[in-house]
Amino acid sequence: MTDEKNYMQKAWWKIASVLLLIYTFTCGLLLDVPHLPALQETIRNLYFHVCMWFCMMVLFIISVINSIRFLRSFDLKYDVYARQYAVVGIVFGILGYATGAIWMSYTWADPNNPAFQSFSAVAREPKLIGAAIALLIYFAYLILRDSITDMDKRARISAVYNIFAFAMLFPTIWIVPRLLPSLHPGGESGNPALDTRDIDGRMRLVFYPAVIGWTLLGVWISTLKIRLKILKEKKMMHETL
Amino acid sequence: MKLCKKIYSLLFLLALSITVLGQGENQTVQMADLMRSNGRIYVVVAVMLTILTGLILYLVRLDRKISRLEKEIK
């Protein structure tokens, strides 16, 4: 790495992330929201659950960009970037999945049926299955990567695989769930949370800052992991020399 | 790192003072104070903000440690 400070060492966007998150946590809980049946106060989960997926998507995009940069330059630095952004993206994806599981069990599941019966209905959700497939593809990325010992080969194969994994994201979480009937918002009716007719103005006031705050937090964690990994590699090089 | 310790102890004392305030309230008449209004939602806000500050402080410390290591190795 060069001597000049790159974006990873700069503080302003980290401070921005913290401020936006504090804003999300206070205003997200305290400001007034539309009163809707079934959803009630759980509509506030929009500031948390949906943001996890936004953050995951942004991190995966950064990851695939770095994979392409690696394939263009064969600079191993970009390989480290791609890997760490993908890992943190997966973590946010799992968090999105877990929060979604909690949310749906109090809004979609039929309170009059035993839990098991409503589960069989809920588990057929195309969005859930799609998201699970997408995450599994990314798990496979990590397994593939870490099973190859040769550094250059590992970097090249995993960069190519990362591009395929990214391409698979679109059918699994964006296209297929939209073609099938679903309980999840955005089934057959466009973009949930982004459509201006779909989301209340009061909620947009918190939702957009929340997305930015969570995304910056994800990038922050990724940059820490990248810097640590690069330090480790440097140390290893010193020891072998 | 001294600064971090100071911030931690300050937060700890703040958390303590909140609980002490809450206990004092029980013996006297229930007043419509901030923490007990609106179905006590502010308690949830306080808890979530505490978790958030904890996580952020952890990240900041990690960031500083890595920066120090980067300087050392350079």
C-alpha cells in the first residue's frame, strides 16, 4: 500500500455512518409511522431488516467490481478486497434472513394455526427460497476459495466464480420472486420500499439515511478486515524473506 | 487507549445513573417522566443505543489498533 492515506484510513465517512445509525435508532423508533393492519409497529423493521439486504447488495457489488479489477490487473490486493467484501456481505445477508424470519413469524404466520402448519405455507415463499439460494452460492464461493492452496490459482478461480455468483444473484433475488405470487412486498408489483407510491413520506425520512448508515457500517467492517489481511500477508512475506 | 477507558467508564456511570433514577421513582408517586412515557419506548431506544455505542466503540478501537500496526510495519 502507498504512503498516502486512502479512503480506508479516512474518518469522515465512518463518523457519518455512526451519526446516521444513531439517527436511525432514535428516529426509527420514535417518529410516527403509518398505521396498517397486521404490520402495526413492526413496519419499523423497514429501517433494519430491509437495510441489511441493501447493505449486502452494495457489498456484493463492490466485491464483484474488485474481482473484475483483479482479472484486469492480476494485482493480489484486489483479490483480498473482493474476498473480504463478499464475507461481510454474507454476514449482512444472514442478518437480513434472520430478521426476516422473526418478522414474518409475527405477520405472515396464521395465529390460529399451529406453528408447523403455517411454516409449510411460509416456507414456500419464492423470496425466501431465492435468498437462501443466493446465500448458498456465496457460501460456495468461500469454500471454493479456501480449498485452493496455490495463491494465484485461488485468486483467479475465485474471481471468475465471484462474477458467476453475482450473476446468479439477479435471477434468485430480483427476478424469480417477482414472477411468482408472494406474501413478501414487491412480489408482482415493482419495487418495495423504493417506489414513491409504495412508501410513506415519513418513512422515507428515516429509511434513506438508514440505508446509507448501514451500508457505510458494512464497508467500514470490510475495510478493517482488508487492512488486517494485508498486514498479515506483509508479515508473512517478511518472515519468509 | 486512555481516552477509550475514560469513555467506557463514563458510559458505565451513565448507565448506572439511569438505573438508580428508575429505582428512586418506584418509592414515590409515578411521574410522567420521559423514560416512562409512550409505553416506555424510550427504554428500548436507550438499550438499542447502548448496544450500538458498544459496537461502534469496539470498531473504533479495532480501527486504531490496525492503524498502529500499519505504522509499525511500514
